[in-house]
Amino acid sequence: MQGRTGVGIWAGFAAIMVWCLLPVVWIIMLSFKSVDETSAGSPQFFPQDFTLANYGDILSDSDFTNALINSFGISLIATVLSVIFATFTAYAIARLEFRGKKLVLSIALAIAMFPVVALVGPLFDMWRTFGLFNTWPGLIIPYMSFTLPLAIWTLSAFFREIPWEMEQAAQVDGATSWQAFRKVIVPLAAPGVFTAAILTFFFAWNEFVLAISLTTTVDGGATSTGARTVPAQMSFFVGPDPFNPPYSQLATASVVVTIPIIVIVLLFQRKIVAGLTSGAVKG
Amino acid sequence: MVLLSSALAACGGDSGTELIWYTNPDTGGQAKLAEKCSTDDYTITTQVLPQDASQQRIQLVRRLAAGDTEIDLMSLDPPFTAEFAEAGYLADIPDGLEQKLTDQSFEGAVDAATWEDQMVVAPFWSNTQVLWYRKSFVEKTDLDVSQPVTWEQVIRAADENGGKVAVQANKYEGYAVWINALFEGAGGRLVEDVEQGADATVTVDSPAGEDAARVVEQLASSKAAPADLSVSNEGTAVATFGSDAGAFMVNWTFVWTAYGDDPVSKDIGFTRYPRTVEGEESAPPYGGIGLGVNAATESRSEAMSAVECITSPENQAFYANDSGNMPASAAGYDDPKLRETYGQDLLDLFQQSVEAAAPRTVSPYWSDISLSLQSTWHPPSSVDGQTPGQSADFMSQALQAERLL
Amino acid sequence: MSTAVSPDQRSTTRKTGRQARSPSTERSRAENRLGLKLVAPAVVLMLLVTAYPMLQALYLSLFRYRLTNPDDRQFIGFDNYVTALSDQLFWQDLWNTVVIMVVTVAVELVIGFAFAMVMHRVIFARGVIRTSILIPYGIITVVSAFAWQFAFSLNNGFVNGWFSWLPWIAADTNWFGDHWHAMFAIMVSEIWKTTPFMALLLLAGLSQVSEDMIEAAKVDGATWWQRLWKVILPNMRAAIMVAVLFRALDAFRIFDNIFVMTKGAQETESSSFLTYRQVIEQFQLGMGSALSVLLFLSVLVLAYGIVKLFRVDLSQARGEG
């Protein structure tokens, strides 16, 4: 590590901060502009008249709030299930020797690269037949499939580092195997599982192609649930003026869906970086 | 699960059936009508479809093809009526109601609502376009707007006096509306023998096609073209027209109330849609909404009575006052409040335009026709004398599914 | 980096592996069974949602089949493929996709490397910088697309105002009005969102390069440029290749940005978008399936090409010994 902090580094630091934050600040500023201001055209960066009205409108728009519920519900369920399945798989890959290990990894790799769009046709047709179209499971199932590879890799990278001998050592010291597992292995494995969960959640929260293809409504009326998530809802968002995109309201919706991401990033910055780069550097 | 839902349905029995009405976005008028037309037997609730007409079609077809019974009523854009009817998604309108709707509605509205001699949607409101102009701008020019004007005159007047002509020329359905109106205004058709379905005869490569292409080319290459011509839609056109350079605009009826208290609203004049060629009557675009009933609905008779209520002339007038979307019937136009807002001259112009309006080709393949136009005529600056020929080849192949759209 | 596996740990894993592999002992058979049981749910789920639909797509691609006209469904062999492959739109969209992929990955690699160098050297505010760089990574692509669409917007964007001193930007530049401007806007959104991912992967690679080697090169009188090309980059090869492979395949599937920003107008459509439109917007299930198959094959060819070209050993690179 060279400790010199030259002008170049300072400039680079500033460049990174501008790069990362300028568009975020822009969208926040846009969310403070009134609908009238953007309809009339408002090319300046900062609002002429600062208003919070858009936040009130967006949060009282039941389509948006229901889409938020869909997004949270679908992403969380998909994350939990995916991480559970991935934990089994990663444990087997890291700990056990069995035939077909290479094949499992190849499948996971292939699916990570899979062009999701290629599936919307057949999945639409299948979900129509099974009654899964426009339902939560209709999105949760494919989300699980597409997040499994990421979760499996991240977890197997973490699991490989766990000194599993300690489990035996604990047993030798008189602990039951359950105690050994709970007291020794779980604390060691938990950070990895947690990291995998964050990355999985990000994927599900961000997913768009399937969300617009396999859903049509945020809520299907009295007797059925819709499944449209926030990204899809935003892309079909209609403001008070049926002909103009509601710039400032879309910006407001953007800010609202970004808040959970920022909270997660602030809390778990180290874990995310570790997870993203796990395994990428070896070889 | 089944038990639970039937129990729930039984609980809800007191307030009657729930009818779900999928509406195109408006300023809330359809939701008000839903409330107004709910009875002791049924409650109508609304779900709003996306803004873009093509997206509305997509959302509905996907659900209808999935056999969805959660849709009872739907607000359909006229060009997609034939496709929905052909696919069997629309319940036939009972004879009594059909007779009533035929009697009250404009002829164009009935034509647009009919597929294979059966009325499949109920004409709810009828839209049309007129030429809007800025009075202060026209005063500066030598254009006589009391006489029928041609596109050529309008573009030249704007070009020579530093004004803009606002149209809809983004790559979307609205651009096909404009092109179709130009064709029809030159006495042409996009497609003949539509009953042949995919084997219909494409007649884009025709004198009318050349006339239409000339208008688009003239506007796109003149200074009268707005900077955002290639991405313009109804909304951006309103903004362009309201700006300092605003001069002319073709747009739907809602424009009259779109500027609110803005000073521009005092400066708006209107006249019949411009002619494509000198000496030939113009054919304003036809738009609007027809109400369809899902063939798979479990409450067809309730849905039909709801349709009858919503499309009654009084409610058409109510809706027109609320949304700026004009009635589909002469009786609907006969409303004092409407007269007060729009003035008799403008209402007369609207009615006259609807009666003269040319619908987009009534065919289950309209979306293919429209997309072919969009593929070959966009951006407007690329349109020239070759365009109709290329467009015709493209469209013929597209209808035969030998071309990607 | 907490996850960097030290070589000795890896070798212990290997050793245990080898011991367990001694043939057909009861223990190894039990382990084999347990392994299969543990991976089964994930494998079944992954295949259920990919392999089976892909086979169905293969089958449907041989039909002319329009959802709104199901009675007209008709077996036509490979006609859909012939139509697609002889259509100019298919190649135009593939070209767009490749242009977007090559340009975005190249730009991300350069900027990402610069960011990684800065993050590697910076000794203050490391938490701040990492948190900031994760924000574009975590933001929904649709939000990024909206943010940039609005920034480039004619009536509501700041870009024209801020950059009109540049000779090719005017106050009324219509960014979504022609092909290259629109492509530029789409690529800006894509690059903005994904450069942080690239930077973090490269940072991880950079931290593996031994400082001693760099020092040694410095003592030998190598210039900064020589050190970069002769020492740093060769030692980061694996990290760079993995980053390029994953980003390239990701960029090849570009969809969200195009959907939000242009809907494919101005010939900015990508292969993914074309496939989506045929299936979901035009209900051409036959043709759409054929395009799905072609898209899948393109990705296979691309992945194979990159792996062969750069000789990336994925199992090694991903640490799956």
C-alpha cells in the first residue's frame, strides 16, 4: 500500500463521488419539482419551487403502494427460499464429494448467463395453463431459479473458508453434533448466508423483464391478487395528465424504491463488497 | 381454497356482484361513471390500463387469452376491436341493446364498433381531430382559415412566419393515425379486402400514398417541424403548441380545456382537419372508446346493463364535461353545460368531423398494419417518394408473417 | 478481502476431497447420496424454469402460432428461422446489441479500472467511497433509465443546458430523436449503473497484485506506464477476464434501459427487445420462440467465444476447484 495522497487521488475521489451521486441528487431534485413545473418544461437542475406534494401523491397512490408490497413480498420470499436451497447446494459442493458436482456447477453457470427474455414466451404459455400468470408464485419461482446460481457461488466461496475441522474439534471436546453445528458452524456460515441473501434480494428487487411479462396488474380486484412489482408499475405509470409522462412523480417513485437499497448499502456495505468479489479473483 | 373463496363471495352477496371495468387513463371520469352506474345488484370498480393504446391492447389480450374471468368490462380503442372480436374475447351485444346503440350513435361510431355484421362493443365516446391554431399567429400570415386549408398551406404559413406545426410522429400508434388520415384525405386506403385477413390487398403504394408521403416529407424538412418531431405525441404537441413558437396543431378534442387558465387558452382557434390534397375533403382521424364485455365474464347480464347505463347519452355528456372526450351520439352533444364550455361552433365542428372521420382499417390485423407503417415511415425525416413502395412491400410480407415487426 | 481463499486452505479441501474419493466405500456412497439429495432441489428448480421452457420454445418455434388467432396454428418447419435470419431487422438488432456490448464493456473497463486504482490508493473515507459506489450498483435499472431519460429530456433535462458549450450539443438537441444520440443516452445509463460492479471486481484483482513486485519494478527504473502494463495488468488477468465475461453477457441481454428510454424507437432495439416484442406485444408465439432459441444460441456462442478467446478457466476463476 502506497500511502501518498496526491492531487490525482483527490481528483479521482471527487470524480467517483460525482459519478455515483450526481444522478441520485438529480432524481431527488426532480422529485421536489411540482407537476406543473415539469409539464411546463423545467430544464434547470434545482426546483424553482420546492414541494413535497409528489411524495404525498405517490404514497397515497394505491397502485404504487400495492406494487411496493408486491415487490417486498415477492423479493423477500424468493430470497429466503433461494438462499435455503442454495445453502444445501453450497454445503454439498464445499463439503461433500459426489458424482455430478461439476455438472451442478455447469448448470448454475449456464443459468447465470441465460437470456431471460428467451423464457418469457414459454413461461407465459405455461403460467397461463397452470393459473400462475399474474400471481406471486408466478414470479417467485423464476426469481428463485435465476438467483440460485449467484447464491450458490457466493455461499460455496464462503463455505470453503469455514474451518470445518473445528466442528470435529468441538465434538471431541464433548459437544453434541447439534451443539457443534450451532455454536461453531452457524456463526461462521451466517455472514456468508446473509451476504448471499442481500445479493439475491437486489436481483429480485431489480428484475424487470419477467415482471412486465408475467403480470398485468398490481392487484386483480376483489378475488385475486396481482403481482406487478414496482419496476414494472413504474414503467406503466400514468400521471394526472394522460399524455405526458409525470416526470416529477416518476422521480418521486424512483426515490422511494431506492431508499431500501440505500439503507441496505449503508448498513451492509462491507458484506456486499465481499460477496460481489467472492471467487472473482482466484485462479 | 375454493371453499374459502366461495364463502367470501357469499359474504359479499349483500352488496351484489362486483363488475371490474378496465379503463384507459383519463382524469377520473370513468371512475365517476362507474360509481354513478353501480346499482343495488352490482358495484362497478375500475382498473386503469397503461397510457399507450398498444400497451392497453397487450395487457388485455394477455389476460383474456389466459381465460381471465376477473375482467367484466373494458374500454377498447377502436382499431383493436376487430382483433378482439375475431379472437372470441368479446360477448355479443344483445339485440335490444344493439338496436338502441345503433339508433343513438354516429354512423362512424357504429361502423367502428361492428365486426362481421355484429356489434361487438358499445360506442361510448367518439374522438376526432381538428386543426387548432394560434389566432395571434394566423393574423401574421396570409392564410385564410375560414376556408378549408391544406397541409401544404399550413406548413408553408408556419415555415414562413417562424411557427411550428405540432403533430404526432413518435414511433407509436398516434403516428399511424396521422398517416391513415393523410391517406384517407387523398381518397386512398391503406388496405383493401380486409375480410381476407392476412391475405388482404395492401394499397399503400398508390397516388394517395405519394400524397401522404409528400405531406410528411414537407413538414419534416421544413422549419415548421418541431425539434421533437420524431418523438412527438399528443402531450408534447400540446406543449409545442403552447410555446412561443406554437402556430398549428392537429390534435384531439381534449385540447380545448388542456390549457386551463393559461393565456394561451384565449388564443386558440380551430377549423376542420387539413386537406391532404387541394379540392378533396379532409378525413379527420376517428378515435374514442367502445365498451366491450368479456366473453368469459361470469356476470354477463349485469355487465350488459352496466354498458347500457354508461353509454346513455346523458352519461356520455357527463363524461364529456368531465374529461373533454366527446360523446358518440348526437343526443350526447345536446347538453347545455357542454355548450357552455365549448361553444356551439366547436361542438358543431366536432360533430361534423366525427361524421366525416375515417376509421383506421377495421381488421384483426390492424396492429400489424400499424407497426408496418411505424417501421417504414419513421422517423418522419426519412420519408420520401420511395416510402410508400417500401412500406407496401414490408406490409404485405408482415401480414404473411414473413417479416419481423 | 475477507473471502480470498488462501492457498493452504484450498489444498486442505482438495486433500479431504481426495481421501473421500477412495472408491466404493460405504462412507463415500453415503456421502454421494447425501450430496445428490442436497443439490437436487436447486437443480430441479433451475431446470424447471429454464430447460423445460427452452424445449417448449424449440417445439413452438416450428409453428406459425398467433395467440389471438389460435385456430390458425400450423406446422411450418424451420420457416420461422428462415424468416428471422433473412430479415434485416434481426441483424440490425443484433448489431445494436453487439455495439452496446462492446462499447459499454470497453468504457466500463477503462473507467472501472481508474476507479479501482483510486479506491486502492485512497487512504481516507474508504467507507464513504464504497458506500457511494454501491448505490449505482444497487439502484433499479428502471430507475437509472428514468433518471437519465429525464436528464437528457428536451424540456426537462439538465444535460443540454450544462453541456451546450460542447460543439455537438445544442440547447435543443433531441437526444431521443435519432439513432446515435439515443444509443448514446442508453449506453450512458447502462455504463453509469454497472461501472461500480466492474470497479469492485477490478479492485479485488488489484489487491491481489503484490506490492513487492511493483516496488521491484520501480527500483529497476520502470516508468508508471511500464509498471501498469508489465506488472499490474498481467497479474490481474483473471479478475479482468471474469469481469469482462460477466459484464459482456449481461450487456448482451440489455432490455430495461431500452424499454424505458426509447421503446426501441430510432432503431435502438436490441435482440432481447425484439424477442420480447414478438412474444409479449405481438403474441407471435411461434416466431417469438424461434427468436428465443436464436437468442439462446447467440449467448452460447458468445460465452464460448469469450472463454476460448481469453482462455478463462471459469471453474478456477470462480474458485470451484
